[in-house]
Amino acid sequence: MAAVSFHEVRKDFGKTRILHGISLDISDGEFMVLVGPSGCGKSTLLRMLAGLEDISAGSIAIDGRVVNHVESKDRDIAMVFQSYALYPHMTVRDNMGFSLKLRKENEPRVAQGVARAAKILNLEPYLERYPRELSGGQRQRVAMGRAIVRDPKVFLFDEPLSNLDAKLRVAMRSEIKALHQRLKTTTVYVTHDQVEAMSMADRIAVMNDGRIEQLGGPLELYDRPVNLFVAQFIGSPAMNVFEGVYREGAVQALGASWPCSLKPQEGQRVKYGIRPEHLQSGGAGIPAEVVVVEPMGAETELLVKLQEQTFTVITRGRSRAGPGDRVLLAPQAEHAHLFDAASGRRL
């Protein structure tokens, strides 16, 4: 296990800057998730840590040792790729033990490492099979097993679940999190799926356009996003956001008065944010028209419209509302978020 440190790391491809001075410290044994939209630089940062991309400026340290010019094979890291990257002509046993054989480990050591990893990942019945004889989830477990046998200081995961179906992704999320809790190995995990990030991470670094927008625990990012980008990226369904003016203790927008507990300057233009579960329907409130009803079982998701603005509303249990019906929205003032209309920063 080891701590990882990025200090003012930059990456240029020709004249295009991809990473703009990233500084990030990852504690020994921590599960850190890098999340952000496609093209934000998260996979590039991971590949630089792995030694697969050169560093244009700054430094990267693993366990206190700067590795800028250290070959990938000498960094004591193990990477799990999106594509699994298994050797099709090798059995599961040989795939998992291949990295140890490359290091010229003796046969008993290889066999011991493979047996340990196979037991952890429930792969013992499949050791003599070939990758083509496995399901997508089993192949991903083999890729993880190949990483485990190396007993590295740091695990790197580059969108490892994106090729799996929805049900299997949920199961594999739990497996990877349980694996981390068992091994306590420092882990850096890249994804564009904020649900993966929220459910797995000790801390999340939200990236956008080559910069870290916010760093913190999952619930910290959910409850107190520092700007509009984080507010609308973290959370599923996304936060409802619209523009208004703060007057007399509320935000005036869309022909209605929206309550909030924050008190910006009188007359200030703001962006008002409210999460779907905090925008209750029923009772007294702001009238809106139902556009779409999506029953989920334990809860119901409504898409409603007020003037030209659409909102997502989540209600507990079953809803009797149908398209074209009128509902009354009751935003919870204590859960309202206000952002500066010009800069997007949290107020």
C-alpha cells in the first residue's frame, strides 16, 4: 500500500493543454474516484500515474518516490482496463499468473498467487477455461485477479464496468468495493458514471476541462456542491436549476416565489437549484403541469413543466397523477441551493 501525490501536473498534446496543473493527494489505502464527462482529462491523469503517458510538467509520487521518469513496470502498480485485455489463447490460470511469470517468479509462488486471487474473486471453477468461455462479468473478475496476484502498492481502474449490462454493473460495483475493503490497497478509479462514483468512493475528485472542480466525500459533494457544474453533474436525476432574482427572503422566478434559507444581497440575480427529492408535490405550493410519469415501484419520477421550464420531481410510493394533470410543487427551503448567476459559484 502507498500514498499517491500529484503536484501541479500538466499535460499538453502539441499546443493543446489537456491538464491544467492538477494537485491531488491520495491517502494510503484510500479509494479515490476521478469522475467527469468524456474529454475532461481523467483517463489521461490515470495513464500518467500508470506511466503510459509522459508528464509535460509537475510531478507524480508513489509512496513518497517521484516516478516521473520511472518505467511503468517498475512503479509497483496494477491496472484494470475497460477492455479486460485478456490473452485469448491462455486459460484463466495462465492469464492471472502471467505477470508473475514475467517477473521470473518460481512456480510455487505463481500457483500460490493465482490460488489466492481466484479464491477472493470466486474464480476457482473457471481456472482451466479460456476467456471466450466466460461471461463479461467473469472476464472482468479475471482482469481484476491478474492485478491482485501482483500484490501492487496501487490499483488503477479505467472505466472497468462500462462494457457490462446494467444489472452486472451494480453487482460488480459491490464486488470491487468489497475487494477494496478486504485488501485495503490504495485505489484510483476512473469513471464518467457519477452513480458509480457516489456508491464506491471514499473521496471523489470531480473533473472538468482538465481541472478539479471539487474534491470531497460523496455526500459532501451532493449536499454542498461548490458550483453549478458539480451541482448538475453529481446526483441522478440531476438537480433542477433555473434563474431568478432574490427579493424579500425568496427567489422570484417563473411567476412564483421560491423559498430558500440562504440570504444573498437584495436584488441579486441567482441560479436556484433544488434536487428532485426536495421538490415535493401535493398540498399547497407552486402549480405545474405533469408531462411524463415514470413509475419506479418504491417511488415515482415525474417530469413537470412550469412556463417553459421543466422539472424532475421524485415522490415516494405510487402517484395517481397523469400527463396533463396539475400538481402543486412545494420546494423545501432548507435544501435549496443558490449560485451566482454570472460565475456559477455557490453562494
